[in-house]
Amino acid sequence: MTSHLDLTPAQPWVEITTQESDWASANPQTLENMLGQLHLIRAFEEAVLQLASEGLVHGPAHSSVGQEGGAVGSIIGLSTSDAINGSHRGHHQFLAKVINHVSQGKLDVTNLVTADIQNVLQRTMAEILGLAQGYCHGRGGSMHLQSFEAGALGTNAIVGGGVPLAAGNAWAQKKAGTRDITVTYFGDGAVNIGSVLETMNLASAWKLPMCFFIENNMYAVSTHVSEATGEPRLSARGLGFAIPSWQVDGMDPLAVHLAMKEAEEYMRNGGGPTIIEANVYRFFHQNGSFPGSAFGYRSKEEEASWRERDPLLRIAKEMIEIGLIDQAGVDSVRDQAVRACEIAMAELTQDNPTAAGKRMIRPELWPDTSFVNVGVRGDASELDGLENLEPSESKATTVEMKFVDAIAAVLDRRMETDSRIVVLGEDIHRLNGGTNGATKGLSKKYPDRILGTPISENAFVGLGGGMALDGRFIPVVEFMYPDFMWVAADQVFNQIGKARHMFGGQNAVPLVLRTKVAMGSGYGSQHLMDPAGIFATSPGWRIVAPSTPADYVGLMNAALALQDPVLVLEHVDLYQDLGQVPEGNLDYHIEFSKAAIRRKGSDVTVLTYLSMVKHSLTAVEQSGVDAEVIDLRWLDRASLDWVTIEESIKKTNAVLIVEQGAIGTSYGAWLTDEIQRRFFDYLDQPVTRVHGGEASPSISKVLERAAIAGVEEIVEGLAKIQRGMGGNR
Amino acid sequence: MPIIMRMPEVLANVTEAILTSWMVPEGTAVTEGQPIAEVETEKALVEVTSEMNGVLARYLAPVGSTAQIGAPIAIFITQDEKGVDLDAFLAQESITQPAAPATAHAPEIPATKSNNEPVETAIEVPRERTSERLFASPLARKLAKSHGLDPELIIGTGPDGRIVRGDVEKFVASSGDKTVTVQAPASNEAIPHSRMRKAIARRLTESKSTVPHFYLNAECNVDLLLELRRQLNQWSSTKVSINDLIVKASAAAFGDVPDANVIWTDKELLRFADSDISIAVTTEKGLVTPVLRGVNKMSIFEVNQTALDLATRARQGRLKQHEIEGGSFSVTNLGMFGVQSFSAIINPPQSAILAVGAAKPKAIVVDGQIKIANTLELTLSVDHRAIDGALAAQWLSAFCKRIEEPMWVLI
């Protein structure tokens, strides 16, 4: 008979309930603040639902009616430098945080709506309606509400999508030596998604001062929490990650506040993350102004029972009992809130002249349509005035360096001169510089800024994103193989790639992502892609591809200086290459949007990058075609060197785009399209491409070679160009 | 076993020719050397003769069709093969009998020979160039338009016969760089270029623009020459002409100045032992220059007969190809039109041409006295690459000496 020992979780898991005494001993100002905020939010949400029912809210309106207690109770004690982010249902958290900020912890229920508060209500409403005066110039709407000034980092439309970003913010708060915390809000629907669970693990491993605040309203659209998980007591997850967890009645604002106070104590003292699960109820359906029972997935009785526990009713009752206010006072608070929202609505709407009795948005309040692409990325003006150097033209004395050593050298130099730079990735802190030696020597020099991550690409790149959005630190994230980006696709493309534009165009996202193309290494179908083609589809990302050690130094420096997310592409075939690097100078930049002509010629313009540059040059010598070989270096649509490309095509009248990888994810397709648009009349033959085959390269050596493009394929491409020139040249 | 007769290479470096007419009906017995068809190249109408004794069983090239050099044009059989199934034979040989002439030229299909053929992108399908669709690269169209050219005129050498930049550039270079589009008034007639017109245009443009011409003028007293002619024609049934005498005199002058009997090639000068001299014959179709071979070995009567025969056949379009090739020198005479003098363009690859004007009575000075004599003006155009000024002057002097003392023409 085996012996059993009951193992205990590493951290406590408790349920908190308030007693009478808690109410009696509560700070009256705190209660007054909570009462005021609860009413402002309730009136606001009702106004939004009203506007939605009139068809004036474009897209969904996810109301938080019924859930205000969880938001207000948890936020009321936070300072401006604490941060929150939330999900698609985030008006209540956003308003609580921003009202907190403008009211500086003091609401007067007899004069509730100050000018600042009126402004908050109006701008939030405007943002939800998509109007120019909103917090994100109308571009964010309900689901991308942001006010950095108030510590509201931004709501998120991807379920769980904001959670890794919150971790990044928390990391920055900790590293900066503050006692600040970040609270990330999400619901029972989000608690089961990878982003959330990965981040819980990461936050616990790295002891991040963040609170995972779960608003359990029991329904994800129409799916009940008991259907979606084996453990519907959602705070139980903390046990698995060694995170202390609290469960609390979310309809009791004081209970929530007191739970948060305990959690804050733990977090501000360096304990690490916490989980608070607040049981709440949304009185309406997932979006819009109908009750959920109208859609048949819950009963009217259930709804009625939760209505009786309305946090507004609860706090009023308790405050009246203590003698802090009377019913008339409570009614007055309600009236003031309702009136303020009516004023806000009146500012934003007008009578519809074509439909009697109906309202419409005031036409002059819409954003200018020319704003549509503003702020997709920065304008690169941050590179103005920086020291540029063109290695192939420089007369400076040089020293020979291996490519992979150049990576470590420039990262070392940047980390030495800029304490904001942080490098994160799998195993980069060990193995004498990660799996290829790219970070050699760095973890010894900068132990607290070289972070070896758990295998959670989504979480750790998202953490990097949150770090970049905060701005106090600059993350250099590594994906060990490019295909791993698929694992992190939401954070890479939906979050980092869109963050600047989505929230109105002003947020800098200074993040660098390094990865290495490994075709030829035998790692098989799931490790060997060239990610350039996919990243080129995301307009928020910039892409650089250095083909020499000296270019790597200059391009990495430029990438670190840019205020946009930049993919720095490496290649295993280049790591051992030797090159001449300017001696004693690791501070120069490669000029923005500048390609390098590696060989001048007059018969064809060869456009290529990374390891294919040297293969192209070899193929050109073999073929005898007088080709002009251009090393693109800057790959994304916005950074491509069109000046050099145009001059070359007008001279040669023929284009050969050369890349290594499979055709599906290939880079050259969009470039071909753009070239034929711009230079059709200068083309003497169709744009020709060299690329790999259909399937991902497999591990079998001969099959791998057959799947990718090499010198032989480039020679063939050049021969095709030659034939295309006809018999008279 | 039937034998396929193929289009012969009637002219160096042409790739195709037009089957202008069949001279014997299908099914006729022919002998070796018998002319059986007329074939037109850009320079001449040429007779094609049978290479065997047998029966010309079937035409494979219809009248008016263009055939590639080496393409099947007829089937020959022996007398006792008359019942053989020609269709089966053709099928066996994988020969398709072409239909009515199409203005198509089969383009080359580029062979894709690679070991690591990654992806079949577009399969290159050879295309017939029909009149409905012209294939030209965007750049070529733009260039053609800027030169005022109709792309239809240009032969494409790109894939599938596509007209590409190089083709337009070559066309522009060979047809002169300033092509002026002339707006023809409605009443004028537009005459499409014949092959011969195009050939003349091309060759003489090439000559004028690439050969460094220089010119020497002379005036000869031809009283004695005219008298000699009169005397000769008393004997001969055919009329010896001044031109015949000039041709003979030219050959004699080459005998005097053999260094002038040379032509220029890129590698070397070629010096000839004999004098092969071309005469210019005006025909309906255009200027033709048949060659008299070995004039230095001919009597004046032979020169006369040969020249007459060549001229006649030239006007009938019945010269053989070898009769219009070669020679180092041409004589061209517009005297019969009353032209006083003119400068001619050298016929490549020759090195000189003598342009002869009309013989006219003129006042000349002899021993300080003015006398009347018949003179004619000559202009010798010379290729400076092959013959320098002094050498040309020597030749001209020798020529004039012979002409003025014509006894020396006959010897």
C-alpha cells in the first residue's frame, strides 16, 4: 500500500467577505468616492446603451452595467502611476481610473460633476462613438480606450490580448525601482486562453507586480463558465502558478477594495503577482441593451436575483446605515450623474433633420477621413541627425569580425551606453551566448538585463510589447526560430503591430525582435521559414536584414533608435562569415531606407537580401550576365529604398527578385506587384522571381536543398532574364 | 522509298524564302538539274533545280508560302513508286502539309533545363504571330511609339517572338535614327515595300553609313572610243556599247594597278587575281547588279554578250543567285538619261564603283588651242579602308589612258 502525503499549494487561496465592522471602519471619503464613481459609470453605461439602441454606436457596445463594483472597488485605491488595462468590456475600469486621476482621490457627492469629470464623460463617450475629440481620436472606440496620462493602458478586443502587455508594464515598474503595480482585467471567458495562462506563469516566475483581476460574470457570450472549465472557481488557477489568490463578491465594492488592499501589500513589497476573482453579473446581454434572458441562455429569475445585489444599491444601503448619506442624497448623486451624461450626449448629437424625433451624430465631430493611415508607424524622424556610416564606402580603418560576434558586440555596446536596453529570449543567458553565441558575454556583464525566458513566445514577446509601450525600457526579444512567431501571432501582429495605430497614432513601440532564418540546417518543416513575407503584411512593423557584420552593427543601431517595432533578420549561413567592421566604432547607423548596390550592372536589377546577396553575386559571376545586385537591407513597404530601385530599373529594364524560402510565405510577391505598378513602362520583360518550392523544407538533406533556392536557381533565373532580352542585345 | 526535297539555302544567311511558283505540275517526271520551282529571296528570284531523276509527286509548299531553309517543299518518287501512299509516308515522317500561306514565323521554345526545378510557374507556350495580336514588352511599345514606329514592322526576338527593347533599337539603328512620320495627303498612293526594295534600302544605307567613301572625278576625251565602237559594230550583229568598253577598260586598269583590285574585310584585305565587275541594271523591281566574271579574260564581244544576257535575265527576274554575288568593282552608267555626272554608292562588299555620265561634245584645250571633242565625266567612289587616294588616282589615270587610246581597251 503506497503512502500518501498531502502536498500543499505554495501560496494561499482565500475568499474574502466583508463584515459590518468593515463598513463601519471604512474611510468615509473612500465610500463617498466609490458611490460617486459607481453612479457616474452606471449613468454613462445607460447612456451608451441608449445611443446604441438608436443605432448611433458603430460596432458593438459591451456594457458593464452590473459589474461596476469590481472595477470601482479595485481601482479606487490606486494612484495615477499604477496602471490598468482591460478587455472589450472595459468602460467601467477606464472611467474609474480616469476619474480617479482627475479627481485626485476626492469626489464631492454634493457637487459631483466637476468640469474635469464632465470632460472625461464627454471624451470617453466621443471615443466610443468614434469621434475626433475622443481619447484616441475616434480610432480606438469602445475596445481600444486608452489614456496613458491616467494610467489606463488601453482596453483590448482580443480576449486575453492585453494581459501579456500588462506584464511588460509591470516589469518596467519593478525594474524602475518603483512600488507601482499593474492591474489587468479580464473575464471568465478569457481565463482559459493561452495569453492569460502563459502570463500567469511568466509573472510568477519573474515576480512581477501585477494583479490578474478576473471579473467572473459566469457567461462568455452565451457559454456558462461551468461548461468551459473543470474548475469554475477561477481563482484556483493561482495554485498552479504559486500566485496568492482571492475570491470576492464583486457586487460588494468594499469587499473588492479590501481584497485589493491585501493584494497590493503583497505586490508592492516585491512578492510578485496576485489573482483576484470577483463574482459579478452583467445585467444585459454580451452587447446591446437586451437582457441575456431574451436570448434564452439564462433565466429571468437569475437576473432578478442578481439585480437585488446591485452594487449601487448595496453601497447606498450601507452608507445610509452608517449615516454618511440619506436617500435624497443618493438620489441627487444619481440625478447629477444622469444629467451629466445627458449633457455629454447633447454635445455629441443633434436632431436628425431627415427623421423626425431621431438623433444623429453631429457631422462636424467626425474625424477627417485623411486621418485613416496617420500613425500606422512613426515617421522615422528619430533617426535624423544620428551618425550614419556606409561600410562599403567608409575609409575608416577596420578590423575583421565574425558576424555572430558582431551581434554580441553591438548589443554589448548599446547595453553599456543605454541602461534601458533589455534582451530577452530562450536560453540567451546560457550556453555562452544562446544557441548560436549571439549574446556571448552579455549575461555576465548585465545579469539583470539579459533575461532567459520560459518557452512562452506569446507571453514574453507580449511582455516586451508592454515594456516598449511603457517606454522606460527598450526590449530586444529573440525568437529562436522564425516559425515560432506563429505561436505568438496575436501579440506580434494584433497587439505590437497595431498598437500605435489602434490607439490613435501616438504611442511609440520601440521594440526589436531578432530571429534567424535557418534554411539549410536540417531543422525541418516547422523551423525553417523566412518570416519577411509575413511581417511585410503588417504595416506597423519595420524589417531590416543585414548581410554583413558591418551592416549588422549599423542596422541594429538604427533598429534600436527607431520608435517602431523592428524585425532584425539574421541567417545561420551568415553567422560564421567574416567581415570588416569599423575599428572602435560600434555607434554608427546605416542610413534609413538605404539599400546597397553590391555590384553595378546594366542588364538586370537583382533585388535580394540576407544570405541570398552573396549567392546572387556568385550566380552572376557564373552566368556572365551583367547584373546589378542590390542588397535591400530595409525590407518593409514603408522603408524600402525606392530611389535606388527606380534608378536601377530605369537603366536595366529587367528585374529579378531573389529569395530563399517557400513561395507561399515569400517576400517577393508584394514587391513584384508594386514594381509593375510603378515601373510598367520601363519593363522590357515580366518581373522574374527566384524562390523556394511549395512545401516547407524538410529535414532530409536532399529534400531540403530541393525545397529552397540557391546559386543554381539564381543562375537559372538569370538565364531566363537573358532569354527575355531577345536576340538583339 | 519517297524522298523529301527540302528548301535549299539559296542565299547565305537567309532563314526562309518564298515559294513563288512551281514550274512543273505534280506528277511530272523531271531530270536532274531541271528547274522545277522559283524561289524568291530578298535579293533575287532564283530557280531551284531538281537534285535527282524522278517524279515530282507532290508539292509540300504551296505557291506563295514562306518556308524555312531546310523545310520540306516536295516529295519525289521513282517511276515505279507511283502508287505509294504519300499521306502515310508523311505521317510516318511526322511532316504536316502546311495549309495556305500564313504570315507566321515559328519562334524558338526556350528549353528549361534545370536539375532543381523548384516550381512550375508559367509554362512557356510557343505563340504564332498572327495579325490580331502583337506581343511587345511595355518598354518596347513605349520606345516604338517615341520613334513614331509601327511595332508591326519590327521582328521580335524575345521569348515567343516578343518584341523587346533590343529589337526596337536595332530597327531604329538600321532604318535611320530620325524617322519622320510623313502625313501622306489623301491623294497619294501608299506602296508597300517589296523584299527587294527593303533589301536595297538596307544594304545601301549600311554601305553609305559604314563605308568611308571618297570620290575622284575625271573627264575623258572619248572621240577615239566612239570611233572604235562604230568600227566594231560594223562587224558585230549585236551592238557593242560604250558601257561594254568601259567595263573592259576597267578590267584592263586593274591589270595595270593590281593593288586596287582588293576588298576590305574585318580580318584582312582580299586581293583578286581576276576582274569580276558588276554592271548596274535597272529593272521594274529595282536596281540589280549582276557580275561579269573574269572580264580580264573576255574579248569585247564576250563582254557584250554576257552583259546583254545578264541584263535581259535581270529584267525578267531570272538571275541565278551566284550571278549577283561577288565582284570587287561596279560600273554604273546614267549617260543614256543625259546625266552629266554623278557619284554612286559602293555596293558592299565591293571597294569601288565607277559612275559614268553622258558623252557630250565640249570645248577642250589641246596644245593651247580650243577644239571640239566628245568627253564624258566619270566619278569613282572608293572605300578608303581598302584603297587610298593615291592608289585610286593611279587606277583612274590608267583607266582614262586606256579609254582615250582605246586600242588598249581591246588588248
